[in-house]
Amino acid sequence: MKIPYGKQDIVREDIEAVNNVLKSDFLTQGPSIELFEKEFSKYIGCKYSIALSNGTAALHLSAIALGVKEGTNVITSPITFAASANCIRYCDGNVWFADIDPKTYTLDINKVEELILSKPKGFFSGIIPVDFAGYSVNLESYRKLAEKHSLWIIEDACHSPGGYFYDSNGTKQYCGNGMFADLSIFSFHPVKHIACGEGGMITTNNKKLYEKLKLLRTHGITKDPKLIDTNIGGWFYEMQVLGYNYRLSDIQAALGNSQLKRANKGIQRRRKIAAIYNKAFKNKKYIISHSSFIDGHAYHLYIIQVKERKELYDFLKTNSIFCQVHYIPVNQLPYYSKMNHQKLTTNNAEKYYSQCLSIPMYPSIKDAEINFVINKIDEYYKK
């Protein structure tokens, strides 16, 4: 019995959906893409969705669409996957890291404002908050901060489709619904809530950005009669900007469509798993902290903080429990640590990293396997 920290859940309906595309006339640039975008917009509650080849492509095009270029300064979290920062570097912009909130593991808005105020007015152009592990950042607060300092927001929601927070009026605001962020991005990597093998999505309520992103996704080329200057035949097209081939295939979109139909069921299961862990870890002295229940949490990951993290990781591995660490602080990775434009204090991020461990969390894990994980963690600390 091998228990990974996360895995895809593929059922008969998924296989049939993919097989139907394989038998069709379109393997790419066909009707499955538009259907996936339409259904995802309904699920998230936004006006527009743009399907892409992966979450990193979604971040890259978002940065381009918002005008990131050489000299642009953007703030993000050190506790995230490197792509949240790399997208700015792809455009020759500068990445600045603010510390995290030790309770939520997300970007600390107070530290962000301190960083903004430490520089001249207009120095920063944008913020990339990350809905980490499935915990939804309060984007209403970030919107107020962004408007105060004339900044844009890219919400990295890769961990949180179906997650939400409550705004100041008590209204449930779903991650990526476009109410507060200029653009939001999602990933459909196999360990995510919705698996396409690879894939990504940008969501927005801004039509101008939506049209720009559609063009950037396909080499900057269009055949749309409304957009081209002339049309001498059905073959004719124009390349209007320098774009990329960041398209999702119909095969992947069909899998995504099928997975989306049971996304709510999957997130309900994730919350039940979290409740089992919460009960088991309550008042355990060896647990420094854990992903306690929060209404709206999407539970992409369930994280515990412990002493002797490496020793526990190795012990669990010998018992076929394969955990993971999310993440090494991005500012400590060699590429970023060599940059000297920021003297950084990220004490909370560094302390979190030294103790964090992501334990198994995915809808198809059995209750017996969850209890096995819990018992083995207990066993290690009772030695």
C-alpha cells in the first residue's frame, strides 16, 4: 500500500469523455475548449475564462496582459511554487517578496503595505497574492490596498477552485470570480482539484483583458473579421502581436469538463478528510500547528508543522506514506537568492518552511488509509 500526498482521481466517465474526443474530428482547437471555458466560468462565477496549456502559461500571459516589462516591480509570497514569481521574470520585471502570516501561511497584507511604503510612490505595479493550500486570501482587503496605491492584482488560485471567503457584507466570494482581482489563474495539474494532465485557466470580468489574452494564447494571430484590417479569403489571418502557443487540447479539455462535473463532490470529500485530521491532531503536543477547519478552505493540501520534520518524513516514507514539503521559500532558491535588489526579512516564511509537512489529501483516499497515516505519525512521536 503506497499513499501519496496527492493524486488524480480518474473514473469511467473521464475515460469515456476522452475517448469521445479521440473519435471526433477535433483533437485541438475544437468545441471541447469553449465548453470547458463556459462551464468553468459558471463554476467559479466569473464572466470570462481562457483555457491554457498549464498554470505557468496562465501566469505568464497575465503578466504580459497587465504590461509587465523591464523595470516593473511586483510583490508576491515566498511560500508558493516558483512560477508565481517566475512569470514576472519572464517579462524582465523585478520580483519582491513580503513575509507570510504565520496563521494562514498566505501573504501578510500588513507586510505588503510596509514594503510598498518603503519605496517611492509608483515604484510597485502589482501584487500576486496566493490562495495557499486552498485557503482563500481576502481579496477585498487587497483590492482596497491596490486602489490606494494604484496596483493591479493577479490572484494565484491554483490551490483553491471552489474555495471562498466572506467579504465585509457577509457575501461569499469564490476564488477567481473576478470581483476583486484583475486576473485569476488556475492549474489543472494531476494533483489539483480538477486534473487535465496539464492545463491552466485565466478568469476575469474584464472584457478588454479577455480579448487580449485570447490573442496572446494563439501566437497573436486572429482570423476574426472584426479585428483584421482586410480579408481576401477564408485562409487569411493577421498576426497582430507577438503571442505564444499556449493552447489547451480538446483531449485535455474533455477530461477537465468531466472532472468539473464532480468538483463539488471532491471538495466536500477534502473537507471531510480535513475534519478527520483535525480531530486526530487536536491537543497533540507534537503538532505545532495544522490546517484547522476554516469555512471556505478548499484543502488542496493538509499541512502539519512539527519538530523533527525530516525524521518524520523519512519514517513515513519507510511505511509507504509519501509526504511532501510545500514549499522551499522562493527567495531562498539559488536563482532568486543571487539577486541583491532586496534585503529581505521573511522570518515567518523561514520558520514555517523548517517545520511544514504536507500529508496525504485527495478525494479517493480511504478512511482506513487516513487512519493509517494518523497512527504512523503518532507512532513516530511515541517512540
